[in-house]
Amino acid sequence: MEFRMEDDPNIHLRFTTHETVTEFAPANLGVARGQPPPSCDTGQGTHTRWRLTYELYQYFLPEGDLSEASLFDGLAKMNSVREVEQNGRKVASLTSLDKTRVLGNAYAGIGVVFCVIVRDPLLNTSSLYVPASTYSCHFSSRPPQSCQIQGQTATRVFFTVLGVCGLFVCFMGHRFLTAESFFLGFLTFGFVAFAVLGRFSGQSYESECG
């Protein structure tokens, strides 16, 4: 990915139905105030930016809470290196030789704040990228899905029926071997079909459940 600024402190997020992509531009070495920064592409020695390391953290907002107050409270907990280490969960550690792109699961309707800590192991210093947040959904009716997806009726019905069938297999399955075999085969094929259709068909979650 090409970034518009040479030293871009922002985290760039995009998502699909199933995954969240986090990207950020490599950092440069720190210099004294008023001094020109070193060039980004002058070798890969310990005196260049290639010695820097990166850590990606995430912080989950309360589930089902889409309010601005909850978002700003989460951002406030991720606005310094110390607070990120205390409140966030490290999901990746990268060197300057790695691609600055991390893939993760997307949970529609659940807010997540991402932040990157860049460290200079030679000077034992660290700095923070600008935190970014996503709900892996749109706050409007446009596709791929709504931010209220986690509480849809189809989701509740699907897992309720699945739970009832599971209880039947647990306590009565040995008396109805044919029904037990059919249910286990149906369950296995259903999960595989759900994953394949969701990955390649482009249909919404509600369409797949329906």
C-alpha cells in the first residue's frame, strides 16, 4: 500500500464481512527539534529506521454499545504508550522487515480500537501512532450489513434450535442412532457450507441464516 505522507502517523483500517485489515506506514528515526529527519531509504543498518520494531494492540469496546461516549472512552484509554500497554491486548509484533499489514477477524457491531507502538531498541524509546477504531459495519442501511447484526432474530433462532438439537443428542442420541447420525452429519456439512458460502458468495449474514 502507498501512503500519501512520507511519515504517516495514522492507522488505516478496512474490513469485509469476515476480516479486518490493519495497515500503517513505517516510522522514521526521531531527531532533535529543528533538525531534518534522516532519509528513509539509505541502507538497512542499525543507524537507520530499519532497527525499529512495531507492536499492534487492540481494545474492545463494550458489546452492543454504539454510543459516542463509549467510543471516546475507549480512545482515551489508548492515547499513550503506558495506557495502551495497560488496557490493550497485543495482537502482533513486527520488525521493519515485515509487511506493515495485519489481518484479523471482523466482529460486526462490536467496536475495536487499534493502536501501534513503535520502539527504538537502540535508544530504548517508544512512540505511538494515532489510534483508529472500527465497528466492522456501516451505520447506515448500505451493504454489506448493519451494525445491529449481532442482535438479529435469525441469529437467536438459529442458535436456539442448534442448542435444542444438541441437548437431544446428548441425552437421547444413544436411543435414536439414526437421528443422531443424521444430525451430526447435517451439522458438519452445515458449518462447512456456511463458511464456504460466506467466503465466496458475497451474501449477507441474514441471507445465509435464512
